[in-house]
Amino acid sequence: MNPVDYSGLAYDTPSIWEGFARVLDIGATFSDPDGVDPDPESDMIALATDWYAVGADLRRSIAHYQARIDCTNTDDE
């Protein structure tokens, strides 16, 4: 099961140079990601992708735990 990266759905990933420049941006002159102000629809999309990521993490954790339980049960027999 391949994990899905939900973080890239709402915003582009900045380059290493953009990240470095933001660290040095004392006056906070850089704009928001993608250069737009968040609107209600963007907030809704961001919230939905956050919950999709939480759900994917839970499914992955449950599957991992179930595999450990199954492995433990087969060793006892």
C-alpha cells in the first residue's frame, strides 16, 4: 500500500531556495503559498485533505497492527 501525499493537493511545494529565503524574511514580505489569499473553498479543500491524510494513516496503522496480530497468532500454532 503506497502512502498518498495529500499535502501537495492544495499548495505547491516551495523550492529549497524559497524555504531558505523565508527563514531570512524578517519583515514577512513573502506572500502566502501560490500567491493567493485563502478563501472558504481553499480552506474546505485543505481541511478535507487533512482528514483524508488522517484516514490514510489510520488505515495504514490498523493494517500494520492486524498483520502483527496475524503473525503472532500463526507463531503460537
